[in-house]
Amino acid sequence: MVDAGRPRLRAEEAKHAGRSPPITRQATNLETDISRVYDCKKCPGYCCSYPLIALDKRDVERLARHHGMEFEEARRAFTREAHGRKYAMKRKKDRHFGAICRFFDTVKRRCTIYEARPSVCRSFPGKGRCGYYDFLTFERRSQEDPTWVAVTTNR
């Protein structure tokens, strides 16, 4: 028996009756657009200052190819063993964060090996928000200075 107050379901709706409708391409794109609320080009490279930038063998191979080197030469030049990891990115001094990835341009505040960057850098921060970028944006508004570099230490 059909409820007279309720119109009949269309064929497509009937297929999904009692279940959630499939996610459409439009909804997926909207979700992606909403979740990415940061701009790496406006950041001074906080994630590049993490004490551990973990690499795997494929990352070292990619760096070797990028620099025209053999694997062992790249491993010695660019990595160290640290924090229980066989391959960790070497670091250099940085005026804002103390130390930063050896491939980070500390004047332009940009990655110098973007095309060959490690997989952890390619996936950071994932589909969510970047907590540091939220903090940075708040501090820049509060300081009324779009170039302010917010640090998380009290140096």
C-alpha cells in the first residue's frame, strides 16, 4: 500500500531506500575544498623544523636521482640515523626554529627540492587542518603583521 501523502520514490531513490545515498563527485570535491584551510606558501616552514623528518629507502633513492648521485652517496650526504630510524633527514641551523631541514631555503622560506621531497612531506598534513597554520594566522592578525613568524618556544 502506498502512502497517499508521500509521493512515489523515483527509481534511483528506490535503489537506495533505507541506505545513505552514494557520495557524489560534487560532494567529494566540496569536502576536499573545505578540509584544506591552510596555505603552505604563507608559512615559514614549521613542519620542516620537526626534530624528525623520517625517510624511507624510496625517499633516499628519489633524492639521489634528483641530485644525480648514487644511493650511498645520497644517504651519507642527506641522512643520518636518529630517533630509531635508519634514514632521517639531516638538518641545519634556522633563526626562527633553531634547526630545519637541510633542503629548506632559510631566506625565501621554501623547499629547494619540492619535486623530489620525501613522502612524509608530500602527505603532510593530510586531509585535515594544519594546526600551526591556524596558530600562525591568529598571531599574524593579532600582531597586525602579515610576515610575523609565530614560534612555539619561549626563546
